[in-house]
Amino acid sequence: MENLPVTVYVALGAIAAAFISGFWSLVNLIISKDQKVSEFRQSWIDSLRQEVSEFSGSLLSLNTSWLYFSATHGGEDVGNEFVRQNVERINKIESQRTSIFLRLNPNEHTELISQLEDLERMYTSPNSLQSGSFNTALEHFVEEVQKELKKEWERVKSGEKSFRYTRNFLLASFIFAGLAGIYLIKQLYA
């Protein structure tokens, strides 16, 4: 190494600087992208929580109205009369259900989608609202949503996969570079 001209060291330094600069640009790109994805996930979590809250409240309100209506009105056509008087509320609930449905991934959230469809069958048939199974189904749906929100929150906290891989790669690279530097310095001054 003692016979090399000084200009070779300058060239190697310039190449190393360019490599390091490009590497850091790539790392910053990955981190920025993953940060944005995490922001979108957090927004998704907040929106889903709000929509499920409104949907559940609307269903409970409809259920209470049906229980009162069926207790105070008699006749065989009481269910149809209730639906006729509550068409706007049912349409609003259907809109809320559709909004939740559109946020769910059919490949990942099969259980939630199934429970959402079960609830839809129940609230579109007033007699199902009277059964205890409606409240149970709604409770199970909310519990399943809470599990999904927790899972997504854990994903946001730990970061995206590419961020975790980049972080681990950088850590390993710094350790390797440090050990290589120590080795080279020992060789140079030995």
C-alpha cells in the first residue's frame, strides 16, 4: 500500500463518498415511504374506529326503537310498518355498513366481513332485532374490530417490514464497518 500514488487515495475517497451518499439517499427514501404508509395506516385505524362507533350506535338505536315499536303496536304487519317508518334510518345504517365494508380487505378481514353480513341480515329483518342474538352478534363484531385495530396499531408501532429490514441492515452494516475499520487500522499500524 505504500507504493500507491496519493491520487489513488483521493479517487477511492471520492468513490466511497458517492457510494455513501447514494446509500443514504436510498435509506431516506425507504424511511420516508414507510413513514407515509404508517400515517395512512393510522388514519385508517382512526376512521374505522369512528365508523364502527357510529354504525354500532345506529344499530343499537334502531334495536331500541324496534323493541318499543313492537311492544306498543300489534298486528301481523308490525315489522313491515316499522321498516316503512324507519327507511331513512335503515338507509343510513346501510351507508355506514358499506363504508366499513369498503375499508376491509376481503383477503385479510374475512371474519369481520362475515359478521358484517350477518348484522345486515339481522337489521333488515325487524324480527331478528328482537332476538338476543342481535346484541350478541353486534358485541362479537365490535370485539373483532377491536382485535383488528390492535393488530394494525402494533404494525404501525413496529414500522413497515421494509423499515425494519433497513434498520437491521444498517445496524449490521455499522457493526461490520466498525470491525473492518478497526482491523484496517491495526493492519496499517502493525
